[in-house]
Amino acid sequence: QFKLIVENPEKPIASGLQVKAVVEYTPKRAEDLQDKLTLLIDDDVVHIPLLGLIPYCDLEIESEVNFGEMIANSKLVTKEIRISNHGTTSGVFRVLYDGVVLLNIKPARGVVKPKSERKIKVDICTDVPGVIKEMMKVELESRGCAEVWIKGVVVEQVLKVLGVSCGKVLKCINFGPLYFGTSKTEKIHLYNESPERMDWVAVLEDNAIGGEMGTDLQGSTDAVLHDLSLKNKYVDVSTLVLCIPNQGTLLPYEKCLITICFSPEKFEGDFEVNDASLVQDYVLFLRFETVGERSGCLQDLRGGATATTRSRSRHVDLALMGSGFPVVLTFKPGTKIHFKDCYLGEQTQVVCTMKNESEFLPVTFSFRKAAHFNISPERGMLKIKSEKEVMISFSPHQIGTFEMKQIIDIIGTGVDKNNVAALKTKSFHQIYLTLLGVCKCKRTSIVFTINPGLTPLISNATGQFVVRGTGQLSDTAPVAILKSAQTQIHTHRKNRNCKDDALIAFPNDRAASLRPSEWNKKYRTIFTKTERYNYVDPEFAYTELEQLLRKANKKHYIDFISSLRQRRLEREAAREFCIYNNPVSIGIKPAEGLKSPKISIADFPMKKPEPKMLPSDDNCMLTSRNLAAIVSKSTNKGVWSWLSPMPSSTQEKKDCRLTLTQKQLHQIFIGPSTIDFGDVCVYSTTTKELHIINNLSVHIWIQIEVEVAELQETSPLSQVVPPLTKTHIPVVFETTTVGMFKSSFSYKINKQHIGHVLVVARAMPIELQLSTRELILTPVPGCLAGTEFRRTVRVCNPRNHPAGFTWRAVTGDRKFAFTIKPTRGFVEPYSDVECEVVWHPGFNTLETGQFILCVHKGNTINLKCLAKVTIHM
């Protein structure tokens, strides 16, 4: 089957030349051949092997596919298996698998072209934790059956709270006793013990069973029942417990350091300030949840979820305990301290005894400075049930009666507004003392002595008498202490009716009368009110023209400053006009020139405070009570359907471009996370609702991506959900393949945040059932001979799709005496149809018969009929 075509040279071949030979192979049957070609070169012999091989395929497949570690989050995980063909012809393969773990194997059979490879997709649904070790067989052409092992581990997504120092799991944190207004922090580690990243958020359970908010657990039963009103009032526990950070993302097997701060607050208006019996114990639960996992809030929307899905919730609870105590300080001799009367320059002292009545906490105090009073020591600390003496001194600096409010600051640790995670020392409480003291003045006698001849610096008009013993009043003229300008004792008779606009000269200002002064002002003496001579020196005084120039110059600067102010006011008015120049305000400043109405407290109705809306502050925590209130507010509204598929208005476009935080995503409910259609019939159409609740104050844009053919009728796939609105999307399931169906579709929020929903269904074939497989026909008692035998059989449809049927009789050689009506028809879903079987008696007729119920695109059922004839003698 080999043929050689060549011309052997007769002469030797020179260097650089060649001889070409052609070998042809023509196979006559499918077998491999082997031969050799002998080449003689001078004295050498070279054997060249010849191989004739038929075309074949060489298929090769991977022996193991490892999915690794996966999270039990009801997602479909896909891996690819490669089948390579190293041969020269196409090869056929077929996958054989009869297990339940591997859901979809596509394609299950096919052809691999030569020198190429084919990929097979294998899907696994991660809805149940466990170890996956499955084997599927792949029939390869010319290779036989190959085994492929599918391995993987499905684990729960576990969150753990660990202690920072010990590294062990924490179940509870006890903050212990704290004063109202102080804070205490504890640090923990939040650990993601799973192979996938996780978005988490902290929710404070303020309505959990076993929680206590402000109850004195050490009190008697009667006292607790008396204070039950505290449990019914709305208490914002988000101000009591801070978690920093309270949202975030954890990478696989990553730890996050979290600071928890406890700050007890006293209920206002329920007790007196110094009530020592006011003790508030707190037991709260802090829940760390994965974003979107809302156990308990959407139970009504999870009616289609499986029991496994409902029972599994990826969260961890941490109990928080703490107690709040008031600062109780007692003072002896009391909060009002009276000092003895004293004179200027003296001081009196009172010893005050401070006692800390608390049995759990010490007190650090600091006295603020107060005028005329000194305290020693100014600051200090009182241990539990201890007392300390404080010396309070009254040292007045002026004469009078003093009633001072002495402030005592109680020092402790509190939350820093700039850095919430850190604590700072501050005054969290004040106690007030009232200090009462009187300072009297000493009476001094003024003695006048005769001047021996030397005129002192300050003297009377004649310089005859000098005052001694005036103390600190030596810088003014003692004799002029009498308000002579306001009296008429020494006024001259002719000056009693003088005008009051004249200035009064001092007794010793005669030397100053020579200085330049204003010529238009008059001066009079202090006693007699005689007009004083006022000398105007022409060399120093301003002329009338100069005075006019000075006045004009002063007016110029006043006008200049006034113009600057006027321009500034005009610019501010133009700026405000631009701010308020919009279609709403139309350039008018809101409430400008309007008087506020007078509102009294009687105008406000007495209502219970509604739960506050969730603030946008990143430091403020989510609480279960606020979440439940917002959910009820959104779900109580009517269901919106067929919303806008795309953002249209400016506000919608702005909102739908936002990147939402973990806390915001936690307030968007899309569920149920698993839609279970149950048993459905092939060729039927079944619809379930996917609920969407937007509890945010902004619009969100939901886009659904459906790839599987069974869910292609789902619509609409895009909706813009307004704030505080609920809606739903009908999810339509159709299939023509019998078997278990599990698949998932994904959705996006604002084109950024991705989620998924698992769809589960069991596709059943079209099937009808009979009420009985064997029907016995007997004559009705009292009927005439020859009467037909009749009986009915019921055809039931247990599926959700109408089924058509046809009765076919099985006849033999003898005459068939049975009939059935109707012979064909339809049975509606979950209903039945009765068919009547009649036996016609006659000569040589069979008493037995058989019908076959043929269901269109479904099953077949045999019905045996027997006519029971009784002969009476």
C-alpha cells in the first residue's frame, strides 16, 4: 500500500545537488501499516521507516475539579472542565451523572474538533453546608469512560466577636457602674471566619426579649412594677451605646478593631437630682449582621423561602451590661453656708464636710473660682463612702452683702465630639453651694488741723485746714467731698438763676485758665457760681475760619466712612438677592418683615413621641425599633407597580448616582432571598412576587439581570423606586424539562451594589390520576333484566397545568361490551372529571375489559373493568 516514485541517478551526485523521491500511501482498510525504505549511498545503507496510520481522535479530560471553599449563600457557583482533542479527527463525548449535588452540566454531550478543546460548565448551588465529593463519568470516544471528581466545601459565613487581649469568643461585655454623663469604652475584634468578603452593619436590639433599659434590677418587685412606665416610654438607646465603626467590609479571615462606648443617661423628670435611689441597669444586645440579612423584619415576604433558608441567619449577638448611678454628695452644714460679718481687709472661715454617699464609685471634684471667697483644697477625690473637710474663707474686697453661687464640677471621662472613639476628661455634672457673707465699713472721724504755714498739695480755698486720717481717699480733695455743684448753700444771690449748662471749675484750676480753651464755653466757680474769667490766647487759639475748616474736614471723613458702609450694605443685599432669586423665593428673603406668631404650649396636642427617623450621621447606630417603625411606615402604604424604568427627573438622576453605605443598603429590603415555586408542571406558567421596600429618603434604581431561559418572562427588569415606597416584580417561571431546577438571578442597586435571588422549583411531568385502577360494575337492585351496568371513575389532575386525555379501549377477538364517556377531554388544574363506564350485556360478550387513559404529553394509565353478573334461581 506504499508506492515509491523516484528516478535513481546513474552518475554520482555532485555537491550541492539533490534527488527528490515521492512516497505515496493508499490505505485499503482501517489498519495501521509499517514498512521501510532502503537507501544505498555508496557503501552505506540507510533504512527509512514508513508508517501508515489511520486518522483517530485523542480525547483527554481533567480528572479533578476543585471548587474550593464556598459560602452557603444560595448562589450558583460555576466551574469549567476542559476536554482536549489531540487527535486528527473529531471526537464525541457524553457526560453521565445521576447525583443531586451537581445541578447543571452543559453541554452534557458534544463533539470536540481536532486540535482544539471544549469547555463543560458545571454549576453547584451553595444552599446547604457540607463537603462535596461527587464523581461523574464522561464517555470519551476511543478512550472509554473517564472518571472526573468534583470536590469542594460549602461552609457557613461566620461572624465572631473576639476579645482583644485574650483572642477568645466574647458573649457579653460588662461595663460595670458608671455615673450618669460619663462614658466607658471597650475594644473588641470582629472576625470574618469565612473565605469571602463580607459587608456588615451593627444593629442595636432595643426591643429584644430579656433587654432592660433603665430598670433597677436590685430593687424590690413592687418598685420595679411601679417604674414600669419607664419601659413604655421611648428611649433612644442609640445615644447610650456607640459602636465605632458601626459598618464596614471584612475581607476573608480579616479582623476589624471595634470600639464600643457606653454612656448612661438619667431619665429627665422622673426623679430628683440628688435622689440616691435612682439606679438604672441596662441589658442590651448588639447584633452584627451581614448587609441585607434582615431576620425578623421580612417574615411576611419570606413565605416562599425554604426552612433551611429561614433558619440560617448570618449574625452574631453581643450582650452589653452596665449601670448608671447619680452623683450623691452631702455637705455639712448644708448647701447654704453663712459667714460671720467682717470688715474690709478681714476674713472669716467655715469648715465644710463633703461626703460621698455612693457605694460603688469615687468622686473627683473641682471648685470653681468665686469672687471674695477662697477654698482649700480646690480639687480632690473622695473615695467610696468617705468624707473630706474643705476650708472656705470669706475675704471681701469691697463693702456690701454677698450671695455667691459656688459651682462644684464633678470630673469624669466623656465622649469627645471630634474623636468619638477616644475619651477625654471633662466636667459631666455640677453641684451648687450658696455662700452668704456681709462686709461692713469702719467709721473714721475726720480731724481738721491748722496749717502751720506750709500749703499742702491739696488744701481748701484758704489753705488753713488739713484733713488727716482719710485713708485711701488722699488722691482727691477731701473738703470737696460735699457735692457743692448740686447744692445752693453758698450760691451768690444774683447767680441763683443762672443756666445749668455752665461748667463748674475745680477749686485749684486757676493756673489752667491761661491755657487755650474754647471761647464759647462758660465756667463758674464751684461754690458761689460766679462766672469765671476765661482768657483766650490769640497765639494758641483757633480763629473762626480755622474752626470752620476743622469742622469741614471732620465732616469729609464722616461722609467717607458712611459711603463705605452704604456700599457694603448694598453688596450684601445684592448677594442675598442672588441667593434667594429662585422660582420659590423670587428674590424675597423668607419671613422678612413678618412677625412670628405667638404660640403657647396649649396649642400642641399631647401625643406620644414617634420614633425618630434614622439620622444620616455615621456615628449614630441603627436600632431594631427604628428599623421596624420605618418598615411598617413603608409597608402600610399602597403597593406601587409599574414604576418608571429609568431615572427621568433631575432629583431621580442625582439620587440614583449615589453610592450607598452599608447602613443604607441594610434599609433596602429585596426578598425573599429564595423563591420556591414548589411542584410545578412542565409547559405551565407560574408567578411569584419579588418584594422591594425602599426605606431610604432617596430614590433607588433596581435592575434585574436574568440569563436562564426558564425566567425570561420576568418583567419589568428595571424600576426606579421612590423614597419610603414598596413595590414588587412578578417572577415568572416556565420550563419544558422535568427535574429539579435551581438557578439564581442577580440585581443591581444604582448600578453598583449587586445582590442575588435563588429560584427553586421541582418540574413535574403532565400527569393524570384515576380514583381506581379496577372498576367492578354491578346491576342496580330493582332494575329489570337486561339493564345496562353503569359506574363512574374520576380522573384527577394534581398539577397546575390543564391536561388533555383520550380513552383507548383494548379489544380482542371477541365482541367488546364496555363503553366509556367522554372518550376525550381536558382536566383543569387541581380539579377532576368523572367518566361513566357502561357494560352492555349480550350473547357471547366478555365480562372483562380494559381501557388505557392516554394523557397528552404525559403518562398512560390502565383501567380494568369487570362486570359482576349474579343469577338468581
